[in-house]
Amino acid sequence: MHDVIALWHADHVNFAKLLNLLEDQLERFHAGDSPEYELMLDVMHYMTHYPDVLHHPKEDLVFAKIKERARSARPTIDELTEQHARLRESGRELVHDLDAIVNGSITSRELIEAAARAYVMNFRNHMRVEETEILPLAATVLRGKDWKAVEAAIRHIQDPLFGAKTEERYVALRQHIATQARLRD
């Protein structure tokens, strides 16, 4: 069932767009300008509410199936599973810090910049390994019944930002992404 792999890849493309947007704000940060903290918070809210709630748990189920069929992949899969937990925790911390700034708290710019840059770098590296090693392996070692079991185990949730209907919280973020896309074309 390659639909899961296609969705997995599409999610990664969308996550990369958000990481690019976050990096753009970090560049403003680094240059001493004021970033759009609310935009950064919206990005991180999404990253902690869609990837951490649906995308990564589904990957973890796929990882478990791969480990059953490809023993040599176990160390990589164990590391990726641990990275899911670390990304979830660092994402939550970043949401907390950005929320504090948006609500008027004074927080060290350097602390936020360092945490956000580490998050972006770790997330990009994580996706790179999944795209280059795990997705191709999943396509070759998993069977139809494996994909059906993964789909049955986790209820599908419509992507609140990139899905057919954007949740109200993410409307401004989606418009910003569309504007950035037009500027880059």
C-alpha cells in the first residue's frame, strides 16, 4: 500500500516548507530584526499538533513492521524512534517559549534562536534519513497486510494546515506560505 508512503513523503515536503519559514524568521532574528513571533508560534503549534500526533505515531507503526522484516534496519529505526520523542519534547519547549514571548514575556533571543535552529536541523536530518533509507526499505519489505494494519491502527486526521480545509488557527500561516511561494517563483 504505497498510499501511506506517498502521504508520508507529501507530509515531509510540507514540513520542509514550514522549516524554511521558521529559518527565514530565524535569519531576521540573527540580523537583529524582529521576527514574526506569532507566525513562528503558529508553525511550531502545527509541528507539535500534526506531526507529533499523527505523522510520527504512524511512522512508529511502520518502523515496527520494518524491524520484523529487516533486522539490519533496527539500529536506524531505534534511533529514528528516539528522535521522534526528542523532536516532540524540543517542539513543546519551543512552543512554550514562543507563547511566552507572544504574551509579553521577555526571553533571551539567543536562547530562542539556538533552540529553534537545533529543532530545524534535527527535524531536517530526521526526514533525510527517513526519505533516503526508510521509505525505500518500507516499499520493498512491507506487504499489503502490513499497510492495512498500520492504517487500521491509527485513525486518519485531516491535515489542519495543508488539508482540504484549513483550520481557522492556521489560515494566516497558509496565506503566508502561499505568498512566500509566489515570491520564490
